[in-house]
Amino acid sequence: MTSPVGRTSADGATARAARSATYRGERDRTRSWVAIAKLVIQRRTVLGMTQQELATRANTSHSAISRLEGGRHATHLETLHRIFAALGADLLVGYEVRTNEESQKKPERELVAV
């Protein structure tokens, strides 16, 4: 085993995933939550807003924003709607049809603003 000093967090996560099925399962389970967290953090940062300011504007608690941005917890759709509205953005929900056909270069997608 090598020292973790000098490794990026991504390299460390890759190494841990290679060693642990439990870690891989948890990473897969929270993947969508992490993606949503990154969107919220990015938009909030662009606006120069603190977590507390966002919480106040979204009529939720600072701890709810912190949990959401941590990417480890699911968040209700209505809460996400309020958060994105407070960020001056529309929340979009949709689907993409899964296909095994490699010839279909553009997947079928449908999105709606909620």
C-alpha cells in the first residue's frame, strides 16, 4: 500500500473503489445526489451567495442546504424546486430512453420545468 500523501482525491477514490465493493455501492447509490450537489454549489458560487443566504431565500434551513451540498442525502423534489428558484434557475426533470443501438447517436430525451 502506498502513502495517500500527494494523491488527488479522485486518485484516492479510484483506489478505494478498486479495493471495496461497499465503497463502490455507496458511490453508485449517491451518484445522482452528488451531481445535483455540484449544480447547486456551482450556481450558488457564481451568485456569490452563502449557504445561509440560499437557505433563507429558499425558505429552508442552513442544515438542509449543507446536507444537499454534501451529496450524501436525497432531497425532496419540492425542496429542490425552491432551491433552484432561489438561485434564479428552473429545475428541470426528465428522462432519456436507454437504447442498445449504437447507430442511434442522439438519445431520445424529454425535459420539463417543475
